[in-house]
Amino acid sequence: SNRSVLFFGHRGSLGFRCLYLDEYRDRLFLGGKDVLYSLLLDGATADAKEIYWPPRPGQTQECFQKGKDPGTDCANYVRVLHPYNRTHLLACGTGAFHPMCTFVYVGHRGEGSPACSSPQHTFSLDPASVESGRGRCPHEPSRAFASTVIGGCPPRDVGASGVSQGWSPWQQLGVFAGGELYAGLTADFLGRDPGVFRSMGTRSALRTEVDQRLLHDPKFVAAHLIPDNNDRDNDKAYFFFTEKVVEADRKEHSIVSRVGRVCVNDAGGQRVLVNKWSTFNKARLVCSVPGPDGIDTYFDELEDVFLLRTKDGKSPEIYALFSTVSHVFRGSAVCVYRMADIREVFNGPFAHRESPHHQWAPYEGRVPYPRPGVCPSKTTNQPRRQYGTTKDFPDEVLHFARAHPLMFQPVLPRHRRPLLVKTDLPQRLRQLVVDRVEAEDGQHDVLFLGTDAGSVLKVVVMQKTSSAVTEEVILEELQVFKMPVPITQMEISVKRQTLYVGSSLGVAQVRLHQCESYGTACAECCLARDPYCAWDGTACTHYQPSGKRRQRRQDTRQPNPAHQCLDQNLTVDDFESVEEKVLYGAEDNSTFLECVPRSPQASVQWFVQRPPDEQRDEVKTDERILQTEQGLLFRRLHRHDAGTYYCKTLEHGFTQTVAKTALRVIPSQQLAHSFPRGPGDELPPLLCPEPRLLPQAPKSWFKDIMHLVSSPNLRRVEEYCARLWCSSRPQHRKSKLAQAKLVLAGVDVAKKGRTGKAHSERNRVPRHAPAT
């Protein structure tokens, strides 16, 4: 399958830390351990360009002498990659605990594009441009931080998401001059100096004061530019983070999630808050499940934030992924916030308390003018009270802003409840991207959730008609990386229908859909409920809203194959007809009957028909017979277990037989009689050996199962099955010999076999389908 492409770097280990998806130049830029990469989106990974960027001389040794790990800490991990202007990227790395930044030349648009008549993959770094990165990049390779560049190129969050539908930041922002870097991080070696920083550009550098009222041990998650209106002077940078709080009635710290913002044109104060933010405000982000008696269950650990942009760019929908780890339960939730609600909270009352021993209350005194947190602009100024810059603000305003950074009201999610809640997952959700998909029955939000086990969950969330209640359907679980490593970054390209997934091992490029994997029948395609896919009359293919509707079949909300596929001339036999497989099992040994439904939402039932009875009875499971997600396991096989087993799936009232297995039980006496053996006898060779010219046949899957349960009679079972196979299939040997002759003659005989195997694997999609 060509579902995904993996890139691990030219050195065997990428040490991945960040990526920048540049659809303007059709490039993918990666930052890793001592290295930068540039990949063409339409080219192979073999065309990747590399820049080796290690720490400066002496920094690695100094890092080691300060007690840091030379293998994991004392290297230059590239953690910042942003577009700076039309020809350069801003890159910053940890520099072995000496952060450093530089500019990377990537050329004008079109340079390096495969469409050029003479493409040149431009990618170079000027060592002379390297300077200190303190306040721009964290010291540690894994400490949480967030940043964005504003004013020089498309903002990082826009260029990366690929969903800026119609809104062009190039029209709003200057594209020739360099931008300003806005970063939330800890700026010292020991990690004790957190703050929100602005650097570079033409304006003066700013940062937050070192004050726990502003930031208390924060963990920054995301930073985005979100304009208020068409007045550029009202633009604000929003930061999403968690921090510690101490309530008046508690002694221990608790974690809460926040959204903070600053004005882009903030210049600090003239006498108060000099070179410090004068417009910084913050509010609590609430994501909770309403409970009985008014007691809510809160998800307070903010993990990731994704902005689903609108056409004007001013009112994006904000999707936030939260988690909670408590003594009661462990789970994750996704909440959606509207910018109108966030702005309303920042325009509401400020929080105030007399001392740390008092409860928070809304500030009821006089709020000075101009209101703290408001940007100086034409739309906020009043006649005869003009303020061209924050340096003109009265000291009273700045003192109030310093003492009251917190808003009293929290930001509540849309519909006052999470969009998605998962409490039964074995892994923790870490990353989130969203695609709004146009389907036959309307728009649906498809969430891609990266886990800490190297997999990605693909979930569609559907809103119930005229209700705040939602239905969630897990469409797929893609095992992107074979090793269970945490997913650390994901970006989506709606234009290319591709997901880019990063972990410490490397980066994967994964297609958003693989409709053909849902089977070759109309019913199977409809029951998949994947808004990306529809039945076109002959196959399950990618849904195109502009395509022909006559033969198209799709219903994501209420799939009913009996109704949707009515004109496909289907009969009951079409859903019951399945190839019968014969399986031999030895008495008193373990045997496994495989059955994996194509749809994760389908429930599975097993039935057995024992000769000469034609009636099918439901299989009763117990300690000896176990039903697993992959099939039916007999831990100890009895003679009366022989029969024909049917695996049926049920989904939305639609029943289908997906597997039929004839189980033959070999009595233990027959096995011992066929192969009598003394205490010191050597094991005889298997019957019907293949000619030496032929390659060794792969081990049968039933041997793996039996070996797993440590069967003592495994060798006897293999011998008996081999003898039975040779006697019952006399043509098998002849065909093998004929195939060997063709191999010697130089004829390719493997192609058909590979095709058949791929077809079989495609029609038997596992519940947790790997992205390979």
C-alpha cells in the first residue's frame, strides 16, 4: 500500500523536533538533531536537501560540564522554523543549552519546484548570520514552548494548517520586510524564567514581568495571530498555555488552562512597565462534562490547539485537546471555542481579590481609561483623548494592568460541553488537527488525534439534528510508526489531502483516506461512514462534491445499505456468500479462528453448525473459548468443537457473514498412532519436502498461534497436516514443480501471487489498520 511515506533522515536518526509545511513553495522543512532538511512535496524523499548545523565550538563540552546528558541534551535541536520573509526562514536551535538563531535561504517561490524548466532545490545557511537565541528558543530539547512570526510572511499557524480558505495573509501582512517573533517559553538555563517575548523586527523587544500573577510555571502550547477587524492596529497575538494556581481554600497547586493575549502594536510603558507588555490579559479555558448535582468533570491539561480558519481570518474556530490524570479516571476531551465568546470574556469584568487568602470576585471599582488590554488604534480612541502608542497611556492604566491580568469569567466551549470525550483508550492523546469535509449529507468535522504510542486516530464527529448532542465514530487507527513513540507534531494539507506526522524517530506523510480498503461492495462502503469516501456505482472511491450524483451512494449520519444499495441488484446470498476455509486443529491443543470486521463500529457474533444438524447455534464463550478483537480462540480444543463456524457482523441493523471456517479436530489418539516415538527418537523430516530450487515457504499463521501457546505436540501436528495436505492435494506438488521450472527459465511467476495477496489483505482490513 502507498498510504504513507516515512523519512528518517540521511543519518539514520532524525531526532525530529519541528516541521514547517510551506505550500507556497511546495516544500516541507524539518528540524532535528544538528540538522535541517528540505523536502519537495511532489518529489521523493531521496531528493531531500540537508544542512548540518551542530552547536558552536566548545558549547557541547560546556553543556556536558554543567551536568547535562551528552547524548540527549548536548546537541543543537532545531525547535523553531518560521517563514521570515519571501526568501528566508527563521531557524532556532537549543545549541547544547546555548540557544542560537539564524536565517536559512530557501529562494523565491518556484525555485526548487518540479514545474520549473531548470529546478534548483535552494537550501543554504549562512554561518555568519548565527546569533543568540535567548528569549526566542528554549534551552532544553523537550521543554514545551510556542511561537509565531507576525509581520513578514504568512503566520506560522496559517502556512502550516493549509486551511486558510480564501483568507490571504499575504494581503494583510507586509511580505518584503522581516517579521517579529512572538514566543512563550522559559528563557534561562534552569528553566525558572518564564515569559512571553517579542524580538526581532523594527519595534522594541518586550517581555512579561517576572511575576507569578502573570505566569506561574506555565507550559506553552500554541501561539497564533488572530485579527479583531480590518484595523491592523487592533491585531492581537494569542497564547494558549497551562499554569499552576493556588485557590484560597487549598494549599496544593492545581493546573488550569489559559488563553492569553497581547496587542501586536504594544510598545510598553513610558515610566511604568518599561520594555514590558502593557496589554497582557489572560482568561481560563474550561473544558468540562456536566455532571449530576451540578458537579462537572474537568479536563485541565491542555495538550494541543488547532485553528480552523474562516474566509476573513478574524473568527476561526478553536479546537483544543485536553487531558486529565486523576485518582478517579484518565481521559481526553476535545472542546471547540468561538472567537466571539473569547472576545466577550476579555471585554468583561476583571478578576480581583484582596489577598491570596480571599476568593476571586469581579472587580467592581472604576476601570481607568483606556481600558487595560485595549490596543491603541483609531477605532478605540475617543475625541480629545488620542493615544497613538501604549507609551502615552496614563500610569494609572499601567498599574491597573499589572495588578489585574486575569479576567473573572472563564471561556466556555461551544454548547457548554466537549465535542469529543474518550476515557477508554489505552494511550494518551497528544496532537490534534481538524478537517471540515463536505459530504453528501452536509459538512462533518474529521479529527486526527496523535497518540503517545505512535498511532493516529481518525474520528468523525456528527452533530445530532437540532441538538447539542454529538455522535463520534472512530473510522481508523493508523499505526504510523512501528515503535510506540509519542506523536509530537502534526500538520494537515487539505489541498494535497495529506497528513504530516512527526515523532522523535522521523516524519511520515500519510494520505487522509484510503477508500478502497473498505471493500468492494456498496454496503461495505456505506457502512464505513467515512465522509471522504462514497460508492460511485462500481467501487468505493474518494468523494467529490462536484462529481456525478446518479450513481453516488453515501450517508454518514444514518447508513442504511439496504436502502442506499437497493438498485445494486443485491440479494441475501451476496451478504452470506463467503469463501470457506478449512482449519485443522489437534485435540487438547489451542486453535485460533480469525475474523476481523472491516468496520470498527460493527459488533461480532459467532455461530457454529455441527453435522449432520443444519441449524446454526451461537457460540457460547467461557474460560476455554475466548472471543477477541481478532477472532475466536480455543485454549483447549475438544472433539465436539468440530463444525463450520460463521463470523457475522451487525451494524445499523445490517448483518453480514465475513468469515466461514470449517474446523476439523484431529483426535489425540490418531496423532499418537500416526507418529509413535520412543524417548530418544529423533524427529523425522516433514513429508512432501519442496525441491531445493524453491524458496522456503513462509510459516503458516496457525503455527505462530500454536507456538505462542507453547503446544507440546506442535511437531506432530505439523507432520500430520503436511501428510494430509500432500494426500488431499496431489496437484499441489505438480504445480509447485512447474513453477520451479518457470523460475529456472527466467519467467516471472511471482507477480500474480503478490497481487492476489495484496488483494486479500486489502479486503481484510484489521480493526487497527497500520499506515504502511
